[in-house]
Amino acid sequence: MLQSRSRIHGQAYGHGHPDEHGHGPSSPHPAQAVPWSILRMALVARLGTALAAIVVLWATVLLTTVRW
């Protein structure tokens, strides 16, 4: 069975390792920049995107199940 890092070193984890997180355990990860976000789109744009996705998915289903 593998031992945790704190037992191997004899002290608590978080003592300067480079792979350590830069925020506290109770705070969330910092926000990252994204090129687009569906949450920032207007309602009409969200509905249009959803409709386009539905059309693509149904087209995929129909083209793979219908025998020409």
C-alpha cells in the first residue's frame, strides 16, 4: 500500500514543492480567460446555438440510419 506524502516526509504536505497549488484549499480556482462563453451570449444567440446543435445532431442520426 502506498503512503501519503505527509507520512513519507514526516510533515504536512505544502512545504514548497513546485507542484503545489497557489490558492487556499477553501477558495476556488481562479477564473481563466476563454475565447467565448455560452453564459455571456444573449438569449437569442443561445437559442440559435442550441437550435444549430439540434439540427446537426438530428442530421447525423438521420444520415447514419437511413439507407439511400
